Amino acid sequence: MVLRLREESGWSAFLAEAGIPTDDFDEYAAIFVKNRLTEKSASQLTNTLLNELGITILGDVLAILRHIKNFG
């Protein structure tokens, strides 16, 4: 199944697959949608960019970056 990372539901599914706790993935998904991130721009995310977006929990940052590498 190909996820469409343009809506909160797609980002929430992506983040759940990455292992982000349920309490946080909806908040992160809203941040990604608000900042118009898509599946094309996801591969350009870095630790610094995630921190600038307010995602600062190191375990979550690492999980997101690891999942992005496996997503493409």
C-alpha cells in the first residue's frame, strides 16, 4: 500500500508505522500537513528540520528519519 503523505491520515499511518507513540503521531501529522510536507519532501527531512518543526524527542526524530529511509 502506498501512503499519500498530503493529509493527516496518511502522515498518522506513516508515523504509526515508524513506531511513534499514539499520543504524539496525530500532533506530528498536523505539523507536517500545516507545513505542506508531502511524500516528495519527506526524504529531505533532517534532524535539524524536525527540531525546527517542534519535534525534539530524540527517539521520535531517529524513528522518523529511519522510517523515511525505508519508505522510498
